[in-house]
Amino acid sequence: MSNPIIELEDRYCAHNYHPLPVVLVKGDGPYVWDDGGQRYLDMMSAYSAVSHGHAHPRLVRRLTEQAATLNIVSRAFHTDKLGPFLEMACEISGMDAALPMNTGAEAVETAMKAARKWAYTVKGVPEDRAEIIACQGNFHGRTIAIIGMSSEAQYRDGFGPFPGGLGLIPYGDTAALEKAITPHTAALIVEPIQGEGGIVIPPAGYLARCAEICRAHDVLLICDEVQTGLGRTGRMFAFEHDNVRPDGLILGKALGGGILPVSMFLGRREVMDVFKPGDHGSTFGGNPLAAAIGLEALKILVEEDLPARSADNGAWLLDRLRSIDSPLVREIRGRGLFIGIDIDPERATAREVCERLMTKGLLSKETHETVVRLAPPLAVDRETLAWAADQIEEVLGEMSAVGKPSSTAA
């Protein structure tokens, strides 16, 4: 049955996404509703951007209060909201300073600029020779420079040429990191867990060993925690699982409380001090509305102890999912409420699993055709997760009984 709302979007919107065929019009907590009044459990959280849940009352109240007071004045002037926001972000992360931006990709670009200028002004790398290392399977964003260090063919196809000075190594391979470092290497940018890559968890101690290697070679360790940060993996930051402190940290998504795009690059003072007036900026980055929402989002994470809830409920959900006996599932992996169900492509597609879950009232989305991602709001309760696990088990059972689909779902 056709939907005029979907048809209108298809008519006027560039086809750079392949959404599930559902039109969402309302959200509250872990739930969303479609244009027909059907309720769904949101197990996607907008790629971790809605970690606080939809329309969190404190965030909505703070939004309306600030919107009625002061919104955008640009960084040409000081405001009373930016300082307290950055102070709390630095205090909970252990970083010395921060540079506010809007989207995750902007924060990654900021990190890349900081790493290169640090290499020239502090490390002494010859001009225009700085190198940045990233890992295969990464997802750091969609800008030209960022996809220049992607290993995903589709992300790069038709968008070259790409900037130089960008290298790739296998994820989880510290020997490859040490081999790739040269006197010109400025930084390693790495996700503690690869989200878009399919919830890929590196070997135990990987990040700690990366930190040792980077320190030994005077290379910056920059953690991209746009998805994994702010409680998603059961700690406030995923780097805490390895007891390391990076030189730089990239945050976004949940930083905006599921309401606004808010991001930032944080770092040690030596790294952040490379920026001088005019080096970098953003008209909207750090605006009073975003800063007010960001500060409230951080306060909620701490006061409601959402990282601990993610750790407890995530461990329970992982055990429950791993108890499901299905020939469709190759592996279930995750940490906290950041879980991937790896589907055997010889038996089914992850897209089909997501479409069938939608008919049960559960929304998620596939990645790389083979992994169903589960990343619900962090405040979701155990009873709701148990219901979700039941729907997943039921769908996998139904699909196992039918066998491999004759064709890939559209």
C-alpha cells in the first residue's frame, strides 16, 4: 500500500538513504509512533543520538526556556551558556579544553586539523608532510577528507580525488600500527568499538596497547566516540574499558540530547593550544541553545547514572540474545546497550530481519547488509528489553522455518 508522505519525500529528497517504510510522527521515551497511530520500540536511537530517550522532559523544558531567551549570536561574542557546558564536558572526560561544533563529521574534521597543526608546531614535522592513521572498517563521517580514510568502496566511489597524508591499517592490529608509524605521523584516529562497521569489538587491551605505542612514538591517540561515548557501552566513555586517557576525544550524537546536532573535539592543552583566532570556527558551533541542551544532557547522564544502566541492561540483553538458537545468526556481539546481531548472508539479509521486526513493533536498521544493530535509549527498562528479545527470537524462528529468501528485500 502506497503512502503519500513517503512518495512526497521520494519525489523531492535525494536518495542517499534507504529508510524502512514507516513514517514517524511522535516520540516519547523509548517509543515512537507512526502516522497511523502504531507504536514501536525504538532500538536504534538515531544511531545513539537519542540515548536519553525521545522528548526527555528536562531536555524539552530546557529547550523551550533557552529558545525563548537567546539562541544564535555566533562565536563573535561571549555567552553565558558555553563556558559551563565545556567545563562539564572537560571534567567528565578528563580533557583540558574543547572546541564546540555541530555534527560528528565536523568534530572529526576539527580533530584532523588539530592533529596536523600539532604535528607542525609541536612535533616538528616538515610542512605538508603530516600523516594521520585510521583503521579499516572505520566510519568517521562523510566529508571528502574523512572518506579519504575510509575502506568502504561505496563511501569513496565517485568522490575522489582525496587529500593525501591518510593511511589505513587493520582494526585491532597493534603490530600493524607500530609498523605504519613514521617520523611524520601525527595521530591515530580510532573508534574504541566500530559502530557502523557492524559493532566490531577489538581484542582485549587493544586501546591500551595503542596508547603505549602512540606515546612511545610521540603520536596523538584520538578516540572517535561519536557513537560509543556518553554511556552507550556501559561506561561514560568507551576508552575507560581499557583504562586509557586519549590525547583527543571526539563527541557528538547523544551530546545533543536527541534534540539538536551538538558535537565537540576535546583534547590535552598542548593539542588545543595550536588553535589561534581565525584558524577554525563555526557560526553555529557552541551557540547558546546547543550549549544549554548539551549541558542538560550531560547532567542527566550523570544524575540518572545512565552508563551504569547501560552496563547492567546491556549485559542482560546480550545473555538473553545469545540464548537464542537460530541458524541465521553467526554471532552476537556488543558492550553495554551497543549490540550487533550478525546474520548469515547465505540464509537471510539483515534488512529482511529489520523489516520483519518492524511488523512486530520494533524498529532497528541493518548495517553492511549483515548486521542488525540494537542501541535503544539508555533509560529503557528490563521488561521492555525482554519484550524486544522475544520479538527478535520470534522473527528469527519464523525466518528459519521459511528458509533463505528467494530475493533480497527491496
